[in-house]
Amino acid sequence: MLVLILAYLGGVLTILSPCILPVLPFVFARADRPFLRNGLPMLLGMALTFALVATLAAVGGGWAVRANQYGRWVALIVLALLGLTLLSSRIADWIARPFVALGNRLTQRAESDQGSALSAAGLGIATGLLWAPCAGPILGLLLTGAALNGASVQTTLLLLTYAAGAATSLALALLVGGKVFALMKRSLGAGEWVRRVLGVLVLAGVAAIALGLDTGLLTRVSLASTGGIEQRLVDAVTPPPAPQPERKAGEALPVEGQLPSLAGATAWINSTPLTAASLRGKVVLVDFWTYSCINCIRALPYVRAWADKYKDHGLVILGVHAPEFAFEKDLGNVRRAVQDLGVNYPVALDNDYAIWQGFNNRYWPAHYFIDTQGRIRHHHFGEGGYAQSEDVIRQLLTEAGQKDLPGGYVQPDAKGAEAADSQAADRSPETYVGYARAQNFVGGPLIRNDRETYRVPATLRANQWSFDGAWTVGSEDARLDAAGGRIVYRFRGRDLHLVLGPGADGKPVRFRVRIDGKAPGADHGMDTDAGGNGTVTTQRLYQLVRQAQGTGERQFEIEFLDPDVRAYAFTFG
């Protein structure tokens, strides 16, 4: 319910966004007509169409985006005809004839005709195809959840609720506008003049959308940003991670559920396909992870150590690789990561999040402990708690009749990115580069899916970051369009990591890192040398900084000497 309320409020706030401006003329074109027969059907058609298109775009891949592009051009033609009918009654009569013949009139026939609800809904559908709201934190959260959870009633309901919020604020504006127009007509006799002005505005809106100004120039000149308000709403209703169960060693473990089906795995590595039935009689640790997640990488040394220590005593480790970014769905990428990370136990690729949803999981990493009867007896989310987790393993193995278990706790000698984090309370937060979840970006608005030249401001505050050079920012990543581009981040923490990948051609991309304007020296990460030099060769997490002393505030910059690199997310340790 809280998420539904958040989605609705996010939609209401879109009326303050510049990206709503191009569709306002279409909404106000019928402001002088009865709301229930015209305004309401139009707004309902707009909301339903947007929810459908957004769902398909979020879960359907590139084909859905391309299909929507064709739909946008059809919608532009329909609404351009609407604009022409408003400019001239003669044109309106001429255009309306074939629609009258077909019984599907999408335009108004004459001033005295109030228009049908079906006609208004048709215009709403066309408007819904055109509407591309600026992505704020709330819409980014909804689209990310849609991509993660796939097509479902819940996904569409959330997007429909967002659209309903936008329709509500537009409806209020439409009701007010209708009264104003009616007053003008009564007092000034300006009905025809109002029609023509609206016609001009509709045609101007069509031109703005056709030229891409709805997501380009309008975002740049925005005087009202709802991002801060939206982020406060997200923070207010986002539930904290579920608390870890507190227990003493040897205390009885509760039954939390049954091991769900593993049939939804899209591929298996290091094993033939496993099933819940085939794992009966074994103690199983299910580890949800993804290979570019720094928290997962830092937990892996313990998982590998448990696998080695207890493999001859009935423990099975099952890694469930649930991707966060699109490149993590590639089987070749995951195979390479599994080999590089020394993972030798079975790994199920959960590209469709079927196993994830079976566990009702929400976290990376997440550990679920299963007994020999296939019952979930314990869970742990995130890093840490390793001693308690090993106690659980030993307790379940003992319940299974295992004796002479090796003593002590594993103490892996983790190095590089796998080393435990600094525990610095003020370290910078995980920061996404794509517009869907980007926060703390400065240097102008992020322009969606279009090349833009950015400049770094003279001064950055802690946790602020910016682009420099020519970049195209997508929903989950940013692509450098010309050599020499930079990303600058004012960070706090011992470690700085950045998920990077080469372009579609796979060519290596050289880069150079600077800290406070100088080569990193002893503060370089495992993927750079003392001079700050490194190369992006595959899509993965790169450790670029490890401060030799302390976790203080520093200014990081990475300059790419070749074009076509893709940047995804910063993490810190």
C-alpha cells in the first residue's frame, strides 16, 4: 500500500515537470466540453496506454521500444489532425467525414457537438503513446522494479497508479481550465479565438515531441524540479532491510518455509540442473549474488571457504546468480566471472528472477539455509554475520547426523575487491550512473537517451558527481561518445569501485585515474597502477582506488582515452 501511495504521489508531481508541457495542449483542447464525456475518458485512455507501454518497455526489451516509436508517429499524425480541426471548422468538417462514415469519430465535428467518450478516449490513447515523463526517483524505482520482477499484475498496477496520479493533477487543471474558457466565451465571445489558439498550441506540441524537445530542451530549461521532493517521499516509505534474527549458538532454528522450485533457472554452471527433490538429504546454503555487486564479492571468500570446509560433510552450496544489469544476463560473462572468482560450486542463472521470486527475495547478497528435509531454517541478508552463519551450518549438519565436523571458523585471506570493507560510517553511498536511479548528479540535468556535452562544475560537495565530455545517458548506464570524457566524484571511503564495460564491439578502452588531481600512487586500486592507468576489457566491477591510509574525503576523476565505454554504478568500501 505504501508503494502504491508513493507511485500515485509521484504521478501527481509530474504536472510540475517540464516533460508534461508538450501534452498539455492536447489535454486542454477539450477544456470547454463536459468533463465526464470528454476530459475523463481522455485522461483514462492516456493513463492506461502509458501503463501498458511503460510495462512493455521495462520488461520487453528493444522490440517494445521500437514498436512504441512507430506508435508515437501514428499518434503524432492523429494529434496534428486534431490541431488542424481546431484551427478551422472547414478543415474539421473535411477531416471528420471518413470518421463519421466509419462510426469512429476522433475529432470534433462542429462547435455544437460535444463529442463522444470514445472519441475522447481515442485522443487519450494517442496522448499516452506520446507522453514521456521525466524520470525522477519514483519513476526510476517503478521501472527498475518492473525490469527486475518482469511482467505481472503488480508491475502494471504500479505504473497505472503512477499514471493515475498524473491524470488526477491534469484533471484538476482541466476542470479549472474549462471554467476559465467558459467564462471567456460568455464575457468576450472569444470561442473561435480560443479554438485557434489551442490549435496552434496543439501543433506546437506535436512539433516539440517530433523534434525530441520533450526529453531534451525542456528538461534543460526546467525551472521546477521534483527530484528532491520525490526522493524524500521514497526515503519516507522505503522499508529498511529485514532485521537479522537474533539467536544463540545451539538454539533451535525455526522453520521459515520450504525450498522453492529451481526449475526457473535459465542455465547452470559447474553442475547439471538441480532440483529441490534432488537436494533432499543435503544441507544447502543458497547464495543469491551477482558478479558486479561489491557486497556479493566481499561475501564470496566466506562462501567459498564454507564450501571447501564442509563439502565432505553433506553441505551443498548453491549460487543463484540474479543479474542487476543487462550484461550480467550473458552466459559467457557469468562463466568468465565464475572462473575468475574461483567459484567451483553449482551456479544457477536466474535471468528471469523465477528463483528470486520463489524465495520472495529482495537483497544481494542473501543467504538461505536449508535442512535435509528441504525446509528453510535461517536467512541472512547482506555482508557480515559470518560466524553466526557458520554456526547455523554446523547446527544443521549436526541435526543431519554428521559427526567430527572440523572446528573453528573460516578466516579467508581476502585480497583486492574481496577484502572486507572499511566500516566507515560516512562512506559514500552506492551511486548509479543511468538516469533511472541516478542521485547527487550535478552539472545540469541528465538528458535521457540523447548525446549531450556535459561540464564539471568548479566545485563539488561530498557525494556529488558529474560527467565531462560527450555522453549518452541510458536508463542503467552511460556511454561515452568521444574520447577524453571524464567522470568526477567527490567521495568518502577507503575503496572506490566502478562497474564498467567496453562498447558493443568489445574493443578495450584505456583510462587514467586521478585523485585530487594527481596520480594515485600508493592509493591505486587493484585495476590501476600507481600512475592511475588501466584498461576496460570486460563488463565487470573495477577497483580503482584503495586508500593506503584512512577513508577521508577525496576528489576522484577517471578520464577515458578511448570512446564507447559504458559506466554503470559506483560502490565504496
